[in-house]
Amino acid sequence: MLDKMKQLYQLQKKAKEIQKELKETEIEARSTDGEVTVVYNGEQHLVDIAIAEDMLSPQKKKELEQLIIKVSGEAMSKAQALAAEKTKDVMKDMGMNIPGM
């Protein structure tokens, strides 16, 4: 029983370390022309968005919206992949072998 509690404590400690690391990790995605840049952290929270000045005209509104959606999706996918990779070992240690992770 004591051994299992010790293992659980170690897993919790490792999970907290991973969570802190994810929070401090930034994932960036940008449009091909560099007009829109989006940054998420490893916890999949939006940290920053940068838009080139020339994209701020009413004529480019639709293009800007599409770029933000596209680049945000890319950054989110990268953040999800990073989180999955970082948590894979903890999940295995907990006996949770989920296919694809």
C-alpha cells in the first residue's frame, strides 16, 4: 500500500512538472506571407497574436479572418501534439495505454 502511494506521489509530481513545462512552452504558427502570427502555449491557451499593419484595412477583413482561423488551427494542432507527446509517458505509467498516444 505504501509503495502504491509512493508511486502515485511520483506520478503527480511528474504531471505537475509537465504541466508547468507546457505552460511555459510557446508554439508559434504564421501565415506563409508572415502577415498573421499566432502563439499558443503548451496548455493550448492563446498567448499572442500579431497582425501586419497592411492587413488592417476594411478591404482585407475577410482575408484577415480566414488567415486568423487557418493560423490559429495550425498553432492549436501543434500545441495539442506537444501536450500529447509530453503526457504520453505519464499515461503509460498510470496504466493508461491509449492508442495513438
